[in-house]
Amino acid sequence: MRVNVLFVYLDQVRCMLLSVACRGGCAITLDENLLHGRSEHSETFDNEPLVASHNGFFVVAVMEVFAFH
């Protein structure tokens, strides 16, 4: 069985802009305004949620974006 089936995922239908590693849960999800997010355990990274309280929901304080050409 492949664990890394889905690494980066974009979906405007469900009002989510970006989800990373969504097999068995999304490691991190950001909304379309990049203001709110959620973190949960993901099988891809086998990580602990980044936010332990509030069911993993958080408000984005700072966003850094990198572009490669």
C-alpha cells in the first residue's frame, strides 16, 4: 500500500485552498483567505497535530511564501 497517495491538494469546492498530506487526515489545511487553518495527524508524515487545542483549528498569524523559477 502506498502511503503518500496525496501530498498537496487544492480544492475550492470545499472552501479549502491548500491541504497537505491528506491520507488519514490533513497535516495542515488552510482556507481560501489564508486566515484560518487546521492541523491533524496524517499517515503521510506520521505527525502529531501542530495545534493540540481547539480540535486543531488555528488563526494564521504569519504566512511565508516562496516561489521558484
